[in-house]
Amino acid sequence: DAVAAARAALHPDVALDYLVLTDPDLGPPPPSGPARLLIAAKVGATRLIDNIPVEL
């Protein structure tokens, strides 16, 4: 699934806080179609928060 693929692609130095899949409006993830991947992680002392649209 999309979350497992994203986790597998992370660099080993990335300390993951969360990685979740939602619908485009931040509701429950859809089984297919447009979605949004949200991440919060630390790289060194810096905490990064981001999101990206994805197609399932």
C-alpha cells in the first residue's frame, strides 16, 4: 500500500513521527483515487512536516 511504500523509501536517518494517508479533505483514506500522504519526521534536530497529493 502507499504508506508501506513511503516507509520503505525513507532514508535510515529519518526518525518518523507519523506517516498517514487521508482523503484529499483529510478524512478517512479512500480505497482508490485521489488521496493525501501526510508526514512528520525528524532529520537531525530539525522536525519536518509536509504532505503531498497522491493517486491510489
